[in-house]
Amino acid sequence: MVENVPKIVATEQNFAQAVVEASRERPVLVDFWAPWCGPCRTLMPMLDRIADDYAGRFTLAKVNTDEAQRVAGQLGIRSIPTVMLFHHGEIVDQFVGVQPEGEIRAMLDRHLGAAVEPGGTSDLLSVAESRLEHRDAPAAAEAIASLEAAKPAHPALQSLRARLSFLESMVAEPDVMALRARLERDPGDGAARHALAAHHALAGDYATALTEWLELMRRDRRYGDDLARRSLLQAFDVLGESDPLVLSTRRRMASLLH
């Protein structure tokens, strides 16, 4: 029986047993890396986080190619990081270079099934929250869809969808300094104002975010098919109707609407 360890260091001496044979009982995701490899240092914490989220449903093995050149050569490793998924003693999937976290999870799910067992919506909610926190929009969208499928009336869905919408806007316009410069040049730049508001919302500064959306609404009510008003309502879903910011902003909205 293979020891139930979700993360291991694989070497030339133990690779056959710790990876190939072990994968007959549980999939093994192998990260081929080297200390001098910059992209490897980017990928490694992402794989650690994914392994933690999957709670031991696969083993994460790390192979230092400088120390395991024979293994790397036998497997045809020509570029690092290279990641291979072993299952039933064979390589069933792989990728080269740093990939988006959502794509890595999708690869794992093709072979492992859903990343969260259908035991309860609390796990699904935790995954969605985690993906939003780590700014992974594709994985967050997938997790939210899973939660909605499991419980369509879950009370957290509206807030999660709102935050996902803000995240998608932020990802589309990631440079805050550039957004501010655009607004200085043209205060009527609705796209820049909306994106900047989304950045503030995700940073937890809803007072500023709401002010920016109100200003966008004042300047151009029709921008983006009433995007400012819709974004304000989404922010209310996150904050809750009893929040003083929501109460004061609703009054300001009413004055703009009438």
C-alpha cells in the first residue's frame, strides 16, 4: 500500500515506485522544475494550492531536473516547467510552461472528476470564494456554476456573481495607473471609470467604487446598457441591504434617476 502523502519529492532513486507504481492507486501530478527556472517558481505555489484544494485526491510530486537528469531524459523533458499526470502507471496528460490555474484544474478534472465531491454546498462555496480571492476568473466561474447547479437558490450566489463580474472587469483592464491616467485625460471615459470602480470593489474599497459608478451614471446613464446602475446593484448584493453605504447610495441613485 502506497503511503497516503499528497506531496512528495521524487528522485531518480524513487521515481519508479513513488510515481509510476503509486499512480496505480492514486493519480500523481509530477512537476519537473529546476532552481534556476523563473517560471518554475511561479508555477510551484499554484500547484501547491491546487493540491491543497483537492485534498489528497492526487499526489503532487516535484522532480528537480538538475538532480534527476536521467529521469528527465527518459521522459523527453526538453523544457521546464513540464508537468505530467500519471494514472494507472502511464502518462495520461501533460503541459509545458506556466498555464492558467483554471486550465490546470480542468485538466485534472478530466481525469479525476469534479474537484469537489458532491457532499455539500459548503465545499463548493469555499472553492468559489478561494478562486475569487486568488483572482482566477475562469476557475471562479466554474465553481460558481457548480454551486448553482447543486443549489440554485443558494443565498451566496448573487454576491458571488457580482464579485465575478467585477473580477472580469479588472482582468480586462489590470493597470490601475493607466486607468487613472485615462480619466485625467478624459473624465468621460466610461470604460476606464467602470474598470477602476471594479478594482476598488475587489480591494474592499466599496465607498470609492460606489462613488465612481455614481459618477459614471451621472455622466452617461446609457453607457454599457446602463452598466453603472447594474454595477451598483451588484455591489449592493455583496454589501447587503442593511449596509449604511447601500442606504446612502440608494438615495443618491434616486436623485439621479428622477
